[in-house]
Amino acid sequence: MNNLYNQTDFNGILKRLDNLQPNAVRQWGKMDVAQMLAHLNAFLETALNLDPQKRMLIGRILGGLFKTRYVSEKQFSKNRPTGKNYIFTDLQNFEKEKSKALQLVRQFYESGPTKCTGLPHPFFGYLTPNAWAIAQWKHFDHHLR
């Protein structure tokens, strides 16, 4: 299964990020490319324990029911709800967010499982480092498709 601790998968995400252009047109959804990068960066910061997020009440109730699918091989669905701390509607600086994304992806990969957060995902609850790595890869793949 693809994950950001796998060197081939890591290199693939880096290449896809590197190929992004500020004028890339979204295929679906509401975010432009810079907002999407800020969104991805915020989620990586959660996984790296740089910006821990509180559990959502709805996640405490329903998160466990969906966790298995979240870290399965099935792709993320389009236009799913997003936690408010991961939504960026204001103007973002593309070059800054792209540079930050490349740096955070490298940090996640190079730090490895021992530096992955031990705190729960805001919706799905506690994830193993491998589950975080799968979710990160799937999340990047979802937005870069």
C-alpha cells in the first residue's frame, strides 16, 4: 500500500509537487492550487505534531466507524467535508506554500515513524505511524490527481 514512508511513494509525491504550477486549474472542488497546498501543509503539520488539533465531537462519535476505510487502498472521495482548521479561503502565496509542502513532505519521510504524532487525528482518532503515512500519501494523491 502506498505511504509516505516508502521511498518510491515519497519520491513520486515530491515529483508531483515539483511539477505544480501557480496557474494550475482545479479539476473539482473550491480551492485554488495555493489554498490546496496550504491545506495539505496544515494536515502534515498535524501528523508531525507541529500543530496538534483537538478531537472533533462528531469524530469521537463516528470517527472509528470510518477509520478502516480511511487507511484502506480505496481513494478518498471528492468533495468530502473538511475540518475547519484545514480550510483556506483567503489568498495564499503559491511559492511559499509549495516550498513549505516540499519541506514538510521531506521532514515527514526523513523523520520516520518515531517522530510521527502520537496524538489522535481530529476525526478518526488514534492512528499508527504507518496509518498516518498511508493517509498522508492518499491525501496528497487525492489533491494532486
